Amino acid sequence: MGTSARIGEPRAKDRVEPGRLAEEQAALRRVATLVASGAPSAEVFSAVAQEVAQVMHLPMVGVYRYDSDGQMTVIATWSDRPHVLQPGTRWPLDGQSMVAQVQRTGRPARVEDYTDLPGALAAGARESGLNATAGAPIIVNGSVWGAMGMSSPDGPLPEHAEDRLAAFTELVATAIANSQAHEELARLAEEQGALRRVATLVAAGAPPAEVFEAVSAEVAALLAADGAALMRYEPDGTVTAVSGWTTEGGFNLGIRYPLEGSLSGVILETGRPGRVDHYAEVGEAPKAAREMGFRSSVGAPITVEGRLWGMLAVISKSEKPLPRDTEQRVAEFAELFATAIANSEAHQELARLADEQAALRRVATLAAQGAPPGEVFEAVSAEVVPLVGADGAGVTRYEADGTFTALGGWTASGGYSYTGRRFPLEGSVSGLVLETRCPSRIDNFEGRPGEAAAAIREMGWRSAMGAPISVEGSLWGVLVVYSKRTEPLPLDTERHLGEFTEIVATAIANAESRAELDASRARIVATADATRRRIERDLHDGAQQQLVALALEVRAAQASAPKEMTQHQDKLSDIAEGLTTALDGLREIALGLHPAILAEGGLAPALKTLAHRSPIPVELEVRTAGRLPESVEVAAYYVVSETLTNAAKHSRASQVQVEVDVRDRALYIAVSDDGVGGADAARGSGLLGLKDRAEAIGGTITLESRQGVGTSLIAELPLDSSTR
């Protein structure tokens, strides 16, 4: 018998031949790859034992873990013969065994002969026919985690065997640490996955009961417990099971229990995690636990926004108590789920805010698109009703004569029939809002005087609430919601509706500003057209007539001049020709300002004249019957005129196609050429002017002009633009 531990000698790996070193490194790479692939720890340790046995050329190698109770557990072994050190068996660290020495010193050690050594491990070695062992510590995170040992039944081990093993365990320890970290990461990932699932349930608006049940099921699965429960503390000193989950089902929910003898009572008293290892205490809660087969439980407090909200507990039906780290894990989970519970309680408020913002965006988009005011007001009403839980809504506007007008509304059952109707202010919510300048309500219209109150009763509405709509600092009207229910509208309806009307007022102001802008642009275009007509008329009746008269006088003077005054006759002839040229130019200017043929014959003849005068061949197709509104005819004429002029100047086209048609109460104009393309409305004042003219009467112009493909312009002019 003998023991030895060599310290300070050169490491065996410094002297080992290159081939064996390569073999060891290859073995370590295989183990590291196994760990990286997420293999279970048992599989990793078995692979380590086999790799070391093959590298060291020994019949048996084992991996042993030191436990906190003074024993060691066989984690994995590899051997080519029977032995008693089977994985899972536990052995006391007594006597002078190799593993006891490594655990005590934290250094490599060996035993040359187990024949006379005392202790259970020495007896096991003799029973397995092992004569000599050598081992090295496995250091994980700075602590002696365990040992790796090799054994030989046939005489002493090779010299420096433990040193070579120690060199190997340095990397094996890293693999074990990585494996442990991997398991911890997997556990964290499972916890995060559970939290994400619960958070998704909360975000989807699930009822609190469904959220709490999901919490219980997730915690029980994570901690491998037989069940879990979410308990809520009540103001009367009891606790309620708000959710529960067990592997067998059948949890008693909604029942209030006294705190006496319960885990909930312990946690409420201490404010810290706690446990009950045996439900032997007296009390209603322990009795119910025993009836459900529960033997022990561990719980942690749930604190929501600074107050002790309740307790999260896991339950075991086994006689063996729950693991020692259960309190910490449940506490960590309880902290995270406290946030989920707080979010669940706040979810309805957040969802309402999101719904409000979405509704406001839809209304604002509708107003920005230039929808008629009546359509905007109907949309506002339809959006408000579900937001505040009402049955109907409407927008009213104050009039100068002391009445109000119902501009548009919406009801859940349909049939809002008061649009455009005026009512006296007596007995109405609109009257109260005008009087107070604040949100106001009428909780019962029964017996209330006034025409408006009678109309509300006809609709079957019992109560109403209105919020003022102020536009540019003035009280413009009221947004009113109505309810058919016996109970009044909720107390916070005023606040919700008041917040909504702030942006609705902006949308209304924008709609009115847009209408004023459109009317202003239309007036500018109409004024410009009238000015052109006046200038054309003045030119025709004034300057043109004067030039014609002067030309006739010059011709008369030329005819009366003596024949011998040839020089004077020639001079008069030149003057007459100059006057004729000036007159032709003036006629062209007058026609460009406002073509007389458009006013006299309509759009089709005017466009035919433009096509005839174009230097590029024009294929014209006009499908209109009768006269169109003057503003539309003038706009259409200038669209075609400007487009043909641009084509002649820039397109180098061989042909232009012009199509004019009436489609869906709008004049459709399409002008296209086969030229070089590349036209840009931003670089041409003429095209910008056409766009402004079309938009002034509610129309649109689109231009497509790709290089080498040609140019296409489409204009759509509403035929009812005069009413806009």
C-alpha cells in the first residue's frame, strides 16, 4: 500500500510525444463539439470517460462529483470489465482513497495498492479487482467540482499518469462549465419563452382569468411541480385563488380562504418567499390542500406597483420536499409576472388609447382626402360609439339664430335620420354645453321638455353626453353620444370624449380650411377667365377695330394718291401691310387669351381647331354630348392646348393622340405622344399651371413621361365642380 502526490515536476504533456498530444487534442475537440451541440450532461461525461480511457490506454476511467453532504456520486464510467462503481451510485469519502485525497488537497493523487486500505471506496476497488488508481481534480469556476480517475488491475500505473490526466481535466472542466452554463441558459430561455407567451396573451387582450391560468401552467411546467396557484390578497384579510393548474386538473378557483396556517399567511407576514414542507397545520387552507393531495408548497410574494398584490406558489404531491432553490426561482418568476399582471390590469386602458388613436387617424385621413363634411361627421360618430360603449353618436353645429343643426351621426342599429335637421337648444345636451362651455350630460330624458329631447326619446335613447368642439378658439358645436341602457354612461365618458374632440376639432378646421382654399382657388381661376374674356373683348371691340379702320384709311389714301407719286404709294402700301400684320398678331393674342370658338361652339369644335393648327399630326376623339360647365370646358381646352404646345416644342413626336370622354360624372382627358419623353411637371410653369387649374375645380392631373417611351398626360375634371 502506498500513496503519492507529485507537485512541481514538469508536466507530462511537456514531455509527451507529438503523436499522443495530437490524439489527446483530438479527443478534447470531440468532447467540446458534443457540448456545443447541446448534448445532455450524462452523455458528455460518458464520452469524456471513454475518450480518456482510449487516450491513456487503460481499462477503466471514471468521472466523480463531490456532493455537499460529504459523499461523492459516480457520474460516468468506462470499463472493459465488471465493477461496482456504476453511474448514479454514491460513496462516502472515507479512508485514504484517491478521490478522498483529491477532494481534500485539490491536487492530483494516486494509490498504488488498495489491499489493506480501510473505507468503502477501498473495499469497492478490491471487489472490482482494481489494484492501483490515479486521479486529478476537476476545477469548475474556481472550486473542486469532482475528480477524474483511472484504474489498473495489473500492477502500478505508468509514471506521471495523474499529471497527464490533470492536463486533460483542465479542458474537461471547461467543457463541464460550458455544459452547466448551457443548462442554465436553456432554463433561462424556457423562462423567457414562458414570459413571452404570457405577455403575448396579455397584449392580445385576453381576460385576466385566462392570463392567470396561463401563469400557473407555465410556472408548474418550468419547475417540474405538480401544480401552481396564483393567490390574491383581499382587503378583508383573506386570500382568493384566482387561478390554478395541476397535472390532474380540478383546482378550486374563486374560493376565499382565511390566512391561518397557510403559506399565504406566512408570506403576507414576512413579505419574503416561504415554504410549507408538510400540510399538517390546522386551518381551512391547509385542509383544502390536503384534500387535493398536496404535501408541500413553495411561494413568493407578487408586488404590483408597490403593493403586495398576492402570492405565486408551486405545489408538490411527493413526500420529498421541493428543491432548495425553488424559493429563489419562484421569486424571480413572481417578479417578472408582477409586471405581466400590472400590464394586464392596465391593458384595457392601453387598448382604449390605441383604439382612440387609430380612430383619430382614420378620421383625419378622411378629412385630408377632401371628403364631404357630412361623410366626415358620420365617420366621427361611428368611431366614437364603440370607444365609449355608447349606442349612437352625432355631431351638431351651433347656428347664429340660437338653434343647432344635426350634421351627421351613426347608431349601432342604423337609422340615424336627423342629419340636416335644426332643433331649439331647450332640453338638449347641446344647450347645456353652450351654457357651461364644458362637457355635459343628461342621464334621463324621460319627461324632459323640448323638441330635441322628444326626438331622442323617439330613438329609444335614455341618456346622452356631449363634449364641446372648439374650432380656432370659437365654440363650433358638440360631439354627442347616446345610450339606451338604464344605467347612465360611465363617469369617465366626458374625459374620453373630450380628448377625442380635441383632434376632431382640428380635422373639422382642416376640412373647413380646405373648402375655403378650394373656393378661393376656384374664384381666382374664374376671375382669371373673366379677365381673359374681358381683355379679348376689349381687343376685339377696341384695338382690332381701330387697326382695321386705320388699314382701310391707308388703303384709301393709297388709291387716291396721283399715279406720278409712286414713291408715296409704295410707302402707304408698306404701312397698310404692316397694319394687317399687326392685326393678325393681335387676333392670335386674343384667341390665346380666350378662344371665341370655345365660347360660341363648345369644347369639341375648339379642340378640332387646336388639332388642325398643331404642327404634329393629331388623332382626336371627342365623345361628349352638349355643353359642359364653362369652368370644365376652359380647363379642358387649356390642358389640350398646353400639352400640344409642349409636344411641338420638345417631344420630337410623329403623332399625338387626344381622347376626351365623360366617365362617372367627370370629364376624362388623355393626351399621349410617341416622342422622346422626359417631361417633368416640376420644370415647367405651364404644366404646373394646368395642375393648379384642375385642382381648383376638384380635378386631378397625372403625368408619365419616361425617357425614350413618350409622354402621357391624364386629366379628370368633375362635372359638378361648380357646386364645390
